[in-house]
Amino acid sequence: MSARHCDRHDPLGTDLDGVLTNEESGFDLKSLWCEEGRIVEEFVMEQPIPPYLFAFAVGELGFREVGPRTRVYSEAVDGVLDAAAREFAGTEEMIRQAESLFGEYEWERFDLLVLPPSFPYGGMENPRMVFLTPTVIKGDASGAQIVAHELAHSWTGNLITNKNNEHFWLNEGFTTYAERRIIEVVQGEDIAALTIGNGWRGLNEEVERFKDNMEYTKLKNNQEGVHPDEMYSRVPYEKGFQFLWRIEHQIGRPAFDEFLKKYIATFKFKSIDTGIFLDFLKANVHGIEKDIDLQLWTEGTGIPPDAHEPVSNLYIKITSLANDFKLGRIPREDEVASWKGQEWELYLKNLPRAVEPSQVLALDARYRLSESKDYDVKVGFLQLAISSRCRDYYGEVEKTLKEVGRMRYLRPLYSDLVQGPGNEEDKILAERVFAEARECYHPIAQGVIEAIFAKHV
Ligand SMILES: [Zn+2]
């Protein structure tokens, strides 16, 4: 993780100018020597991990301390480090809260690395050093939600790992559940309910997207002959969350918390599948199979009838304001005064897919959503503009597609441009922008966008 000078006279682990020391790197550097003109380093990590969690980060990196076991690293450009340090100042508090919920943090360091904009995901839970998209820096500490997710993986995913990708929900459903429990403690019940609500909308959208391929809406699924990137979606996250939330509601939170701690302690540093989880659930929560149709939840398609939306005053207020928009009413300033990104995201997600272009312009004239620094808000608004064929914003759409490489934003923007009848102009725009921006995207993102074009163009 660092470049080191090649000098045989430097004692092992010496603090060399501008490079990380043994202690700083968070790894146990066992040896360092030069061999035939090459620098050879050996690092040792005691905890076992599956291969997909092994990653290199190579670059000219700086860092800021944000907690006793956390540093934020990034390329030292454009004030990113300072902004990231502010955004993630509450990380240690989150780790402590997570430990009280799920047991001791087993990985010693919890460092964060902010990557360049081409990183195709929100985050990647590499143990000891989480990788993050720069779009997570929103300026209001709400980006902590992704950090809560990657932190939760320290227990669910990294400690207990799915045996293979057909049981991916064991990683992501549990982690989404754990993330929201952390958010509930550090940001409050209302914000947790908003994230559940945004997830609920997302799950419904994914089930609609896969209506011709319902196999992809199962928690446990058959991926033989299927490229994992093709079926990657919010389903294992949000349907998995809903399943665990359903069990929590059935048996009550204290009993579920006790079950969760026992589950983590029993299977830590092991890989398991859905059957092993269900056997453990039935053995520890007697009679659960009579109250919840476990087979329907894990092997059925779509959303089971006993799944449910969150209920909170803030959630109801936002969704009802979104309903008012259908009647032409834009929220008043006092109604949105306390809104941050998550509130706007939920509001936008609950609007009709397409409205009159004049309504899009009126909403933006009042709240400048097209200029938001929070991409969840900005892209949610631009999607509304595209679906409503409000072409005043297509310049901003193009700019956005050329400055971020996170698939969470690329996928919906390209999809909305190319799908539906009578939008030849939009398809031509999408193809031109992709041709110009393609080289800046990660190969995984390139493949996903090519698949969108293959389906619709
Ligand atoms: Zn995850």
C-alpha cells in the first residue's frame, strides 16, 4: 500500500520519508528487502478472508486521522481529503455502536479510501480498508450511510461469508439490515425509516425491471450460465432486508438481537449457504416456519405479501407531499426546510414517472435540484426530467454522465434515455455521450451500459 525506497541499509520498518510505517499501514510488515532491482515486501494479516475481499490500492495517497482506528485516505486533490475527514468524523461512534449490536470488531483497523470518480460502486468492504466512491462525500455527513453499510460488512459478509453468489443475499440482506440498525442509533428512527422507504421503492423498481426474468427476484437463485454483473440488483439487499425485518417483527427485537449475536458468534470466519442459515434459524427460533413462509421468502419470486413499507411521521409526510405534486402542488419552503438528501430522494422516488415539462421546470426553479451536490438528489431529478422529456436539462445529464462512473447513477440515466417509444433523439444523445465518456468508465460499468444499449437500441 505504499512505495518504499530501496535501500539495503534501512532497517526493517524504519519510518522512511513520505511513506507509511509498519504501524501506520495497519498491516504487519514482516520483511522488506531488495532483490534483483525489485523491492519485495511481505505483509501478514492474521484474519482469514475469502479471495474477493483481497484488494490493492496503488496511488499517491494522503490521509487524515478521523478516529483512534480510522484514517481517511485519498489522492491529495481538490480538498477531497478535508471534505472526507469532515464527512466521516463520526466513524468511531458508529464502530462502537455496531460493536454493542453485533459483538467485538475483529479487524483492528477500519480505514477508508476515497477512490477516483470512475469507481463503479458506492463502496467495497475490503477488510481493514473500505473503498468508497467520491460521490459519498455530500457535505452534510449523510454520506455516513454508505460507511455504515461497509462497516456492517465487518460482521455480515466479511466474518460470515456467502458460500457462493447464489446466496449473495446472506451478505447483502444482513448488511442492509445491520446498516439500518446502526443508522437508527446514530441518526435516529426517522432517518432509518427514510432509508427503509427508499429501499422499498428501489425493491419495487427492481421487481418491475425484472418482470420478464423473475428468477432474478429470488433471494436464493440459480446463476448457472449467468454473468453476476447481469443480475446484480437491489434485490438481495432490499428483499433480504425485508425478510430479516419480517422475522424481527415476528419475534420482537430483543429476541432477534439475541439471535443475531448468536448467529455471528456461531459462523464467524466461515462460509455458509441459505440452507445452513434456515436450519440455524429454525433450531434457535422454535416454530418460526409456522409463522413465516420461509420457502416463499427465500425461493419465491417477487415481493411476498407480508413484506411492508416503513411507517414514520416523516415518511408519511414526504410521500403525501409527493402525491400532492400529482395535483400540481409544489411543497412550500417551510415544508422542506429541514430536508437533506435522503428526504429529497424519497420525495423524488415517489413522484409519477413522467409529468408535464412545465412542472419539472417549476420544481427546479424553486429548489435548484439540478444543481444539488448530492448525486442521489441530482440524478433523481434528472431522471424525472428525462422521463418527462424536459430537454432543458439534457446538458446537465450529459455533464453528469461524464463526471461520475458510479453505476447507481449511470444505469438509470442511460436506461431512461434509451427506453420507451418515440425518443430517437434521446437514444442518439445517449450513444454519443457513451462513445465520448466510455474510456473514463470502469470496465464493469462499460459492460453494464453496453447491455442496456443491446436491450433497447
Ligand atoms: Zn454490501
